[in-house]
Amino acid sequence: MTSDLTLYGFDASTYVRTVRMLLNEKGAKYDQVPVNVLAGEPRQPEHLKRHPFGKVPVIEHDGMRIIETSAIARYLNEVLPGKSLVPGNPKDRARMDMGIAIVDSYGYGALVGVAAYHLFPDFIGGKNEQVRKDCIEKSRLVLTELMKLRGKDAWIAGSSPGLADFYLAPICFYVDMTEDKGKVFDVPGFADWWARIQALPSYKATAPDLG
């Protein structure tokens, strides 16, 4: 596959999957260059030229390089054809932005902390039972607040899936692989949202190969 859009980052990254879900929803063609976080590749000189802070994803499109998922997602949503994944009214856009900010600021560390305890403890310096408990408690608070934002809607920021949903789902994928998923996911409204997003073709199509 060749295109004028290149995505740098490996499939197991939650933020890379956020972008891949967006691209799938848009039906976009792109090239992907794997950059393995667990192998330390983002800290190699080649990738530091793309992202000076050693993170993924990074995209290159139409002669422009863009870093940081929030900027990438907003940009791609605007420039690619297809349905918008950003709500069309100010209040729902605010809900989306709040949801993304909650995931970025409070949810990622807590939810990944739960997953990492079980799936890749060496990456976080080993198993720490108190940290695990703290992460479970904070994860539940995060999901509770996100479901409050969602209210009676099908998705976090309205009647259609959008960027906030794509931020949260890839992280929950890893929590769902752990024995703590029952504790973390047992908040009002979450089960319905989780079943709905797992059924999305873009979620299914972007599942990382962990074999």
C-alpha cells in the first residue's frame, strides 16, 4: 500500500490504535512504519528526529509532520473525507474534549497501570500491590466520570462514535485481559458502552496482534 500518509508507531500502542481507528472509520489509505515502544525504539535517534520526546504516534501527510495524538486526530478528522468524528455542536464538542482530557490526564496512567501489573510488570518496575489498588480506584473514578459525561447517549459525546471513544477503547482492551477487569469495569453505564464499541468494525479491524 502506498499513499501520501504515513503513520509511525506499532499496533500495540493504545494511542496508535486511536489513530488507526479514526483512519479505519474514514476509510483512509496509509503506510505504517512500526516503532516498538516496548523495545525502546522511540528513543532511537531515527525516531527522535520525528518526535523529540520519543513518543508515538507520529504522522507525515502532505509535506507536514504532526506529533501528539490530539493534534493528529483533529487534523485527520478535518482533512480526510468521510463522516466527522467530532460532534457538530459546541456542547457535545465540549463533552468530547472533556472526555479526551480525562483519559489523557487521569485515565491513561491508571488504566495502563492496572494492565501493566498483570501483562508487562517489568515495564513498570515490577509488581506493587499498593500501586495496583490505587490504579484500580482511580480507574473506576475515571470510567465513572466518563459515563456521566455520556449520560443517556450511546457514545461519550453524542449519538455517534467519536474521538473520545477512540481514546478510551484501546486502553480498556488491555484491562479486559486482566483479572481486575471486573473491579475496574463495574461502574454504571460502562458495560453497555464497552459492548457497543467492541462491536464497531474499526475496533475489530485494529486489534493488535499480541502473538
